[in-house]
Amino acid sequence: MACRIISHRGLCRKHFWSLRKGENTIEAFREGLEALEKMGMKKSIEFDVRAAKDGVLVIHHNERLNWTTNVSGFVWDHTAEGLQKLDAGYRRKIPLLAEVLDTFKNEDVEFNIELKENGIIREVKQMIIDRGLEERTIISAFDEDDNDPRYKSPERFSKWSELPYAGTEVRFALLATERKIKRVSGEEAFVRRAIEYGASAVNPEHSAVTRGLVDAAHDAGLDVRAWVVNGKNEHREFERIGVDVVFSDNPFFLQ
């Protein structure tokens, strides 16, 4: 079975050895989609959503701005208008969620939306429904105890328990690190948790992927979507054991 590739934060690394730059921008998404199209694959992008100071939903991975922009501070300390004036790499700007959906809604693109904060899923869902993108979208999030330990805002952490607010209209997946899967008592328990929440997929960290996890998920009717895979050999191995999808910083890395 072919293991499909999703462009992770767009094409956010030009070379295997380079740092991510210009990620989660319209230009990066366009480059990722063009790469997938050249490879004969379904056009699919992944990106991260947060709320700006004024509540507008924007695309940005980290809570802090200094990692990818030309300023320091937190995303929620700036209005959406202010964020869009920043240099997000290569003189690109931080896009709004509405802008990304509207830019690609007529291009048969699949949207993989990671919620980086709690409290935003209802608005994200409504924006998807308003544009008729339910069948082309899957939402995901880490559990609150599995967010990046470098983050300084636990009150904002995403939560698995909010994912069912997507209802039956929009699919969702449980994101998990290797340590989280161990914390919930292993692969089968992780799959059971996904079933209990009503998920359609599990998104495990690449280091946590095993044949046992893949088989348990498939037996439960769930897809397995591994992150982040940038090596050809790992991609081939995941394809061999039945992983459905991998997220990659640059689809060309896996050619």
C-alpha cells in the first residue's frame, strides 16, 4: 500500500540540513503542493493554528515569535493585523486561517489543521463548514500533558478532550509523542482512547510507530499518520508496515 506524503507546515526546509524557515506561510504551502503534484501525489498540507490578541485565528507553530519572525514575544500579545506585518522568513507574512482556506479551497487540497491551543476548535470547525471543506479537512491536537515542554502557557495547551467538538462533520485525529503513548499504557491503549473520543486517525511521533501500533489502529478502522518523516529509508519502512500517511518537511526528501 502506498504511504502518502503530507507537506508539513508547507515546504519548510529547502535542504535536508537546513533549518525551517518561512514555514506555515502561503508561499511554503504553495511550494509543498507543487512538490506533491510533481510526485503524482494528492495535494495535502499541514499547518498550526493559534489565536491572536484580538481572537483572530492565525497560522503559527510556536507560542513565541522569535523562532521564525523578526520580533520576540508571544503570538497572543499581537493583533492579527500586527502579526501580518512581521517577517516570517524570506519576507513572507503570517497568514490568517481564513486566508489559507480561501486561497486553496478551489484547488482540491486536503487541510490538516493542528490546534495549538484550547478553546478554538468551535471557530475552526465553523470556518471549515462555512466553506464546505468538511470532506477535505482533518483536525488534530496534542493532549494537554503532551504539549511542548518549552511552552510557558499551560492554561492555553491543546486538549484531546476538545476534539470531539468537531462532531461528526469534521474528522479529527489524536496527536501523540512517544512518551504520551507510553503514559497511556501503550499502543493498544492509545488506539482505544482514539476510539473512545471518536477519532478517525492517530498521529503518532515517528519514533513510536511499530507494526503493532499500525495493526491495532487498522483493526479499529483508524488511519495511521506519522510525523515527522524526512528520511527515504524510514518512509519505505513505514510503507512496508502499512502506515497510511507521513508528514514531511519537504516531500522531495522522500523521493
